[in-house]
Amino acid sequence: MRVYFYCFILALVLVACSKPSDSPAEAKNEEQNIPGEDFVWQTESFTDIGILRYQVPGFEKLNLQQKKLVYYLSQAGLAGRDIIYDQNYRHNLTIRRALEEIIKNYKGDRNSKDWNGLMIYAKRVWFANGIHHHYSMDKFVPRFSQDYLLSLLKESNTSLPDEVIEVIFDPVVDNKKVNLDPGKGLVKGSAVNFYDPDITEAEVDAYYASIADTSDEPISTGLNSKVVRGEDGKLKEKVYSANGMYGSAIKEIIKWLEKAVTVAENEAQGNALKILIEYYQTGDLKKWDDYNIAWVQATEGDIDYINGFVEVYNDPKGYKGSYENIVEITDFEASAQMKVLADNAQWFEDNSTIDDKHKKENVVGVSYKVVAVAGEAGDASPATPIGVNLPNANWIRAKHGSKSVSLGNIIAAYDNASGPGMLKEFAHDEEEIERTEKYGAKADKLGTALHEVIGHASGKLEEGVGTPKQTLKSYASTLEEARADIVALYFIMDPKIVELGVLPSLDAAKAEYDGYISNGLMKQLRRIELGKDIEESHMRNRQLISAWVYEKGQADNVVEKVVRDGKTYFNINDYDKLRGLFGQLLNELQRIKSQGDYEAGKALVENYGVKVDQVLHKEVLDRTAKLNIPAYLGFINPELVPEKDANGEITDIKVTYPDDFTKQMLYYAEKFSFLPDYN
């Protein structure tokens, strides 16, 4: 489970477009590779995207063994980079590679409007790991003609099949990466490459029903495979493994993981890595469970990581894990400040508003750390979460616990690149602005921690109830994120939070309430096109919560809609009553999960999380357009550069900070391409 940055208050927009070079480590000047007061946080923007950089504080304090571990784990992650492209859409690798060949080899005019359109399209593909928007899931519309593309292909000695060219320019073919509208067919209506194109949702349901694991410790059925139709017409799975699907990339991942084992910080960490290697070698999902248990229990050391087929947001059926990698260095000072949440997890569970029968009697093994990201790949890059709680298997969490992390340096990069534009545009009054400026950043970080540490770790299923992906189906991700958010919202206003010393006062919690309601009902609408429904699970979750409490609180005017000078604002009149409404919704969301109540879950999402007030939507788009602020942010990764002696042995590893997104993408394509175009 993960949480994303959604404050959308970036105000500085720097536009740049540079000619690619051979290495992403090259910078315009030496100072840009040295973090300091003049560190450039944002390098460019295009369409709705802003490109940032992040620093890696603490890396220089690691010993050589630890630096090697970070380096090997980062290389392992990048080795699987091609996988996420292929998972997102079957033609993605073909299209990406053709674009890269054009950009490297085209000798013609690189200053024309058409060329600029081609570059924007390529950058969007790199940012989204494919030709569909990473959030809206809509296919990108090229800002150049088909004839222009054909001329570029010819002049750069590059080819694309006619079918693929049709895909790029036809607005109908495979136009949605993930379709969550049941009326359009969740499987056939989605372009993701987890199922053969001719397979229907009914067939997928029947197949997985026939192999369902109904034990008390069920494996994550379907997590690491593609469902295909065999020669006999029956469905079967192509498993991701060293000798199976994606084998050539997975073997590279294993190579670097084996190096990581040799420099593990301790035995528990090394053993977990060995089991992960066995899992990649075999594709055995029982090994995946074994690995997750070992990983959760490996809590000592300064370095940690996420690697594997993890989150299922990109699968409309909620089975298939997208490849991702995050390498982390513990921020011990910041972690110590928030450790108190994990230490008091049982208090939060006992004092929750959920029914006693849905509470865990013994919340076990919740570990929480603030970390500095040292490298990301796959589904975590370039667009990254700011918090993660894993593993996702409910029974492992219940019996063995979970790890929660906040990506501190990612949050810091957002903060350093931000400004007051969105806040001042949508805040109801000066009191709200002053409170947010004073407490907003701290409250946001605590909200993330509560979401990950307490939210995802809370509650239990009733006996005999299947996993959420089985019972709640396509609504499972939205409802789980809503449940974790509502836990955070309910408890951030509890006096216990001040008593624990993680917030200075409950006035700070009000800043979180102000921001959440404003974002859920208005600000996040800038991320979708006028006239469209909300598709992405996290956005649905935030509108669901905000719209539900707005409606339920109307009798007491808890949240008031204010129109002033033609602009709409939402003002919270009673924070205590709002907290009470959050508590009511928390009880219902947990009941839905615990009982597997599909119809109630569907009603909540469809009635509150999907449809958009079109008049308000247009107003939000008009107001935000004037601010010239990117709706989405992502990152250029730092580069870890080994220094070697005459014998080729690594003597040190330095961190450099590339400043050109295009250069890094071309470098990655050259160094980390291990899959064929079609798999």
C-alpha cells in the first residue's frame, strides 16, 4: 500500500529542453551536482508534468559496505525497468525504443513545432512508463501528425509496425490503460498487459475461482503472472521468473541481488535477500510469502529496500503486481520522532470507532521509519509515492506485522520546490492560510505516517471472509486507501496525538482537515479532463471521503460551501463534528472490508468517489490554469557512481545529481534494456 503527494502547491515552473548526451551524470556546471543552497529542485515542465530532483542525505556517512549495498540494490531495481513498460501495455517497449532511436539519430530540424511535440510525447511516455497517463489512465494524444512520425522513422532508419502506428494515432484503440467502469468490461476495456487481449472478465473470474486458495494463509494468487489463452483455448498463466516470462531481465535482477547478499548488513537482511532470489528464480508464490515474512522481520540495519511485483493498482481485477524498486537509507532522527506511533499501535486500534469484532486483539510488528530514497525504478519512478506500507497480504500483516516508511527526502524535495499559489487560491480565509503555512507540512507528514503505520495495519476480516480482491473486486484498492486515510483523519485530531508529542497542538490537525477537504472536493479535479469521471483509486478515495462528510454534515453545516466573487471555497465550521463524521465513515469502511460487502462498497465509491460536479470542475480548471503549476510531479534519480582501483575493486561510491530528464532516460535505455520488444 502506498500514499502519494497531493498538496499540489508547486509554484516555481522552470522550462528546459536540452540535447541528450551519453551519460546522465553530466551537468551544466559542477555546482548542480553538489547539494547546497543553490541546488536546482525543478528542472523543467511539460504538459501537466513537473520534473524535480531529490537529494540523498546521509549517504556520505555510510561505510563502504553499506554504500555497495545501496548501489547493488539500485542496480537490481534498474535491471527490471523494462518490465513495467511491458506490463503497462504490450506495445510500450516497441514504441519507447522507436522514440529513443529517433531522438538519438534524427539529423533534421530539432527546433520545429512538430519536433517539440515529438519530444513532449517521448517525455510523457518515459514519465508514465508507457503511452497511457500514469494517473488518468488515458492514452496520450500526439502533438504531431502521422506523416511527420513516418518521416522521422525513415530519416532515423527506424521502423514501427503498422498496427503500432495505428495504436498511437487512433483515439479509440486501447485508449484506457485501466478501466474501472464495470459496464465497459474491466479486462477487455483495459490495455494493461496482464491478460491476453481477447480474454474476458468472466473468464478471468472463473479461472481464479477454480484455483482460489481458501486456506488461512493464502498465497497471493496471480500476483506474478500474465493470463494467456493456450492452444486448447483454456486459460493458463505465464509466470514471471528467471526461466519464465521476463526471464532475461529477472536474471539481471538476480545478478545484482546476489552481489547485495555479499554485503548485507546482518544475517537477517542477507537471508531475506536469498529468499527473494529464490522467488525470482522459481516464481513460486509460497517463496514470495516466505520472503515477505523474512523481510518484515529484518528490522536492523541502516539500509532497506522494496523490490518485486508489489502493488495491484494497475490490474482492474486486483491480482497482478506491478514491478517496482525503492532503495532506502534510514533517517534515524526523524524515525525516532515518529516511532511513538508504532509503539502505540494497539492504543489506536483499541480506541478506534470500528466495531470491537473488527479490531485486532494484538497488533503485531508494526515498524515505522522515515527514510531517504537512494534510487527508484519501475512503478515507483519517475512518479513516486511518499509513503509505503508492506507487505500487502492480510494474513502476513496480522501474524508477522508490517513495515511502514515515509520517504523523507522525497517530501523534502516537494517542500523545497513548492510555493503558496494553490493554498492562497483555494483557502477560504487568512486564518486558514496562516494555519497551513505554520502547521501544514508537519501535519501532512503526520497524516502520511498515520495512514501507513496505523491505517493499513488496523482492523481484521471476519472469519470465513475472502481477501478484499476476491470480495470487493475492482473497488478494493479505493476502499483500502479510503480506510487508511480515514484512520489518519480521525486520529490526527485526537488529544492523544499532542500527548505523544508528534503535533504541537490540535490546531495543527485543523490544517490537515482544511487541506484534505479542499483537495478532495476541488483541487485534485485539476488532474482530470473536463467531462471525465475520476478513475484513479487514490483520487476516488479522497473525493469519496470529502463528499460523504460534506453531505452527512449538511444538517449541522459542518462543512460549508461558500461562493465569493464567483469563486467556490469549502469552509469547515465545526472540526469536532467533522471528526465525528470521519469516525462514522471509518466504522462503515472497516465493516465493508471485514464482511466483504461488495454492494455497499460499490455504492460508496460510485455515489461519492466517481462522478464530478462539472460546473465546479470547470471553475477549478480555470482557476488553476492561471497559476501555471504542474498537476503531477516526478523525479530524475541521483546517480551512484563507483570509484575503482587498478584491480577493478570498488573503493568508494559517489552520489551525483543529473539535471536532464531526457539524458537519464536515454542512458537507462542504453544500460538497462534486457527484454525483447514483446514478451
